[in-house]
Amino acid sequence: MPKGLELTSSPDCNIDRTFTSIFYFPQKVMRTNQIKPLYQNPICLAREYKKMIDDNKVKNQAALARKLGISRARVTQIMNLLKLDKSIIDHLEQIGDSMDKKIISERELRKIIHQS
């Protein structure tokens, strides 16, 4: 190679192409008004499902599952809550449909069904 045409591969060849950014993050994160979740009473949900079937809005539990986008097994689990003792169902219905906190879960109620 003739003199003067040598190529150098210095790491400093990209110096003009780099930049620096400074990010400032707030020290304290401000929380927006958070919506408190409302829990649905599982007995009321089971009654709604039964009413939809009884009013012929859906043909059966399988059609209800398709409409709601959940599995047939899940619909059956919820509908089986209506097999609880009448006194338990009456007590849970007195709580109301929407609850601020989960007083009793559907899973806990399923355990009671199998015990009785």
C-alpha cells in the first residue's frame, strides 16, 4: 500500500457520533386515585347463571360457558353453590351482591358442599 492511504481502526473514530442523555426521575411516585376492587358474592353469581338458563337466554351450561368465555367446568363449579344448605345460602344473600372485601370465597364454599 502506498503511504498515506493506510486505514486506521481507532476506537475514537465514533466520538463525533455519540451523545449523552440525562434522565431525571421524581423521588416520590405520586399515586393516582386507585379504584378499589369490588368482589361479587358467589351465591349471587350462581343465581344469575341459573336465571340466564331458566329465562332461556342460553340453552344450557355449555352455551352459558361459551357466552361468558369461561370453561364448562367453571360454570358447573359456580352452579353447584346452589346445592349448599338453604340457611347458608340465605345468610350469604343477606351480605348483598357486591362486597368491598372478600368475606368468603367461592373456593371455600366448594369445600362446604363436599362436606355436607
